[in-house]
Amino acid sequence: MSKLPLALYAGSLFFLVFIVAPTLLRERQNKDLAGRFYGRILWRFYPLAFLLLMFYLISDANKFHALLLMSGLGVNITVSYYLKKLKKSLGNIDTVPYDDPKRAFFRKLSVFSTLVFSLNFFLSLYLLLMS
């Protein structure tokens, strides 16, 4: 039973990291719209991911792995919250020069968020295959 929530979590992370993010964030024009759309997807994903990881925590014998995955999700939520605040201060990202320090920092945080998602995906896939 503990494999189902982990499989759903890993599958949704795969979809977000390898399908949705590259498709939306490669957009050259209307980056602001693509980013807002991706942000909305993420904020709808977080409660679902949290519930899946809670079910995994309750049903799994190794609590450390579940807590590690939940910590990764917590990092992503925190970074997303900070990105949301930073985005509000920037306004329309399409009008901010590419070399602007705030936009560069925004880009670095976005990459960091995707990296943490990727690590969570690979960890959840490893746990799924090893259980």
C-alpha cells in the first residue's frame, strides 16, 4: 500500500519536472504568462503532494525517507513563496531587462527549485524501485 502514494508522487514530479517546466519555461515571448501559469500549477500541486507524502509517511516503515521527501517538498514550497513575492516586486518579467540583478536572482531561484524537484523525483523513484 505504501507504493501507491509514492508512485503517484514520483509520477507527478516527473510530469512537472520533465514535461511541464521545460515546455512552459522555454517560452521566449510571454515569459510572464508562462511563469504565472506554471506558478498556478505548482500551488495546486503542493497540497496534493503533501497529502501523498503524508499517506506514504503513515504507511511506510522507513519514516526517515518519507520525512526526507517531505523536507524537499517544504524547500520547494518555501522557494516558491519567495519567488512569488519577488515576482510581485518585479512586475511583468517581460519588461525587466534580462541582465537586471533581481531577474538574474529570480532565474537562479527558479533553477534551484527545479533542481530540488528533480532530486525529490530521483529519490522517490529510487525508493519506489528499492521497496
